[in-house]
Amino acid sequence: MLRLSLVVFALAGVFADAASGASIPHLRKQGVATQLIVDDRPFLILGGELANSSASNLAYLKPRWPRLAQLNLNTVLAPVSWELIEPEQGRFDFAIVDGLIRDARAHDMRLVLLWFGSWKNSMSSYVPAWIKRDPKRFERVRTPDGRQVDILSAFSESNREADAAAFRALLAHLKTFDQRRTVIMVQVENEVAMLPVAREYGAAANAAYAGAVPQRLLEFLAQHRERLHPTLRSVWESNGSKTRGSWESVFGPGIATEEIFTAWHYARYVDAVAQAGKAEYPLPMFANAALNRPRRLPGEYPSGGPLPHLIDIWKAGAPTLDFLSPDIYFPNFQDWIAPYARRDNALFVPEANRAGRPEAGAEAFLAIGRYDAMGVSPFSIDSVEDPTKDRLSGAYATLQQIAPIVLEHQGTGRMTAVQPPVSYEGAVDTSPQQFELGGYRFHATFLHQWTPVGEQRPATHGAIIVNLGEDEFLVAGSGVYLEFESLDATRREAGIESIWEGEFAEGRWMPGRLLNGDESHQGRRLMLPREEFGIQKLRLYRY
Ligand code: DGJ
């Protein structure tokens, strides 16, 4: 009997992979923030997304894992391509997924898997050959002149069912194979949106466009009127806030309505795929948006994705998704994260521009500290040649140390972050910024007093500031200078009692130097180092 149970135990170890016993990763509210819970604790994603083809070959990736570890990533975003896992309809091969999971574990990292299914950047290049070669069964998009383009139609039931079946099989496999919860979230499709026109023109699409707006969408608009994105709200209200009617009678004639129509149908399709996966294994799921270049029309930019002005359409059409995310390749990072950090939408940036930019660390601080992001992830992370020279590795090392404190304070109003805003054109606004925290007004500046401005890169400067207790603050970041003012009417002046630099080693504060003299401008200000990221504990007093 004992021998038999030992054999059963050993086999379970081989086949089922030792279970962690932790709950399935999920989202949880903390104050106004939404956090990702992994192994039953809040988790901060210090991520990086692989270049598109890197995860198609484990051997290719093998020598790159140590570099990802040197960048201090704790999570890798990796594509799973439909064509690789379902080479024949109904025959699945998960060897590559299993290998990715094993390799991530060996480097102590988690995975966010990206389902490259029906659509990857508007196109359908990741679908299996048995779909590519059968346009009769798996219908394509038609342009206004009736021509087919090599993009799967969102109006085809067989497309949707085939995708949902593959996604379901993937999640069912993860449920049994990944009992240690290495995979913490799944992105459903990649940058779904329509090009080169604003909507599809096949027979089913045309009929749907001539028909009525689904009641479900109209009810959503009526129920959420107060918090709709202002652009959508004004389109709907300026056409009479109708609660029934055709697309053009409810939203007005024109291309903006075509885009809303497209968003709705993509959302419904993606929702069906996500539902099939969640029915097997309910990991958090999201969709990502290719952002709309300003002053371009839908179709010139990818039309109908989960863009800021279409978030509500996606919320109504894809309630199975946990949140919607921006992929930010424009310099004005802050302008794009703000609309996604909504009460009803958790912020995560799966593609925070291309890896290797010196601003990436400061952007991570801003998103996590001010907008309660669950994390960020620059794209093509495996292309960083020398991690030791990349500012992201220092930023992530610092965030890793302060993560428990940051996570404890997200959503509570006792933490903020600063970084100079950058315009769409790339101009950095270095004006001083002010904010109030813990009964003090903070004045933040971003330029070093004694260094020529031309030699400074203020967009790489940023800080998180946490109010730990009365008069006590944790400040972490790089290139930010802080001065203080008391908000107490009876003791209007504020002074620095002490500033200690230091580190957290396994959660314990290890003080370094006491910073005074030139290192605090003779007690006038807190100064974070410019060349690297640092942590300082600050005590203020009033007099
Ligand atoms: C955005 C896409 O989502 C990525 O997969 C990749 O194609 C990048 N663009 C390339 O810049």
C-alpha cells in the first residue's frame, strides 16, 4: 500500500507538476486601485514583452533568459501563436508553451501569455494553414469594392468558433500543466482593429450595419451615461441619446459611427473567445490597443480597437475581459495612461514603447505610483544588448525592493509619483510640479542646479513618494529634487529632520548614509541621484 502510494505520488510529480496550492491569479480592488493577486498576494509586474518571433523557438530564447534576469524583470510577456499549437484542426501541440513555462520558472519569472489568434495587429497572419487555405469556410474581410483581404472576418461564426476552441484548449492545458501558477494573465488577440477601412463590407457586415444597434449596448450607455468617455457621450447625446434605432440614427452618419460599429463587433468576438478560455481556467484576461495617431481617421489608424474613446463600447461588448490596455509608442506616455486608469478599468501597459529607451524606468514609476498600474512592459525586451547599461534594470531593481510598500499604498491616496510630462512631439515640460501628501505641499523640480541643461535628460527623471506615517516619507527614483511646505496653519514652515539613503534587503530596511550637507543642499531639499535609481527615507518637521 505504502509502495503504491509512493508510485502514485512520484507519477503525479512527473505529469501534473507540483501544485503551488495558491489561488488562481485574479484581480482585487484596494481602495480605488485594482491589483493583480498572484500566490494570494498583490503582485507588481516588472515586465518586458518578447519580440514577436522569439518565443517560436525555445533554443533561440535560451541564451536570452539570463539577460532578461539581468534587467530585473519578474514577468515576461510571450506570444502563443495559433499556427504552432494547432497545426491540424483539433490536434494540439503544447510543447512550446510547456517549454516556455519551464524556462520562465528556471529564471524565477512569471509569464503573461499573448494569444496571437484570429488577429495580430489587424492582420490574421498567425492563424493555422488549414484556415489560411480555406477562405470559403473561414471568411475574410471585404473592402467597399467587394475585394477580399487576408484578414479574418469578425462576422463569421466558423472563425469565431475555431478561435474559441483553440483558446479553450490552451487554457484547459494551462489549468493542468501550470499548477504552480507561472502564467498569471492572458492577453486575448493582439491589437485587434480594422485596416485599411473603418469597417468590414461583406454581406453579413453590411446587413448588421443597416440593422438596429443591439439593445445591450444602448442599455449600457444609458446606465453608465455619467462616466462614459466624453467623446462617446457627446456623439450619443448630440444625436438625441436614443435608446433604439439603427447605427446611423443613434450615432449619426459617418466614419465615427462605422468605428463604433467595428468596436462592438470585435468586442463581441473577443468576448466569445475569452469566455471559452475562462470556462476552463479563469485567469485574468485583457485586450490591448494600437493607439490612434492624432488627426488621423479610423482606417488610417487601426479602427475599432479598445481605444480611449471606445473603452465603453468594449466594456459593454466584452464584459468577460477584466480590463483594456494601451500599447504606448508615442512619447506622451502620461496622456495615454490617464484614460485607461478608470474606476472600472485596471491599468497595465503591455507594450510601453520599445525597450532600450532611457525614459522607460521613470515611466514605470509614474504609472505604478500615480496611476496605480499593476505594471508595465517595454516591447522587444530581448533585443536589449547590454542590460547593465539600461536604466530599466536599475529602475526595476528599485521597484522590486519597494514593491511591498507600493502595493500596500496603491489606491489609498497616500502615494503619488512625478515625472516631467512629454508632448506628442517629444518636448519635455520641466516646469516645477506641486502635490500635497501627508499634510505637506511638495515642490518637485527635475533639473540639476549646477549642471548645464543641455547635458540633462529630464524625461528620464521620476520618483514615487509614499507617506509612511506622520512626517515620514519614502522617496524612490532618480533625478527628482523635492522641497517642502507645511499645510498646518499654526506651524507654516517645514524643515528636514533627516534623510537616510538605503536599501531593502528581503523586505528589511538597511540604512546607508545619512544625507546632509551637499547631499541635501545644506538641509534645503531632498535630491535623488541622477545616474541611477535610489531610495531615501525622509523625516520632516514643522515649526
Ligand atoms: C505593436 C504590436 O502589438 C507588437 O506585437 C509589435 O508588432 C510592435 N507593434 C512593433 O513595433
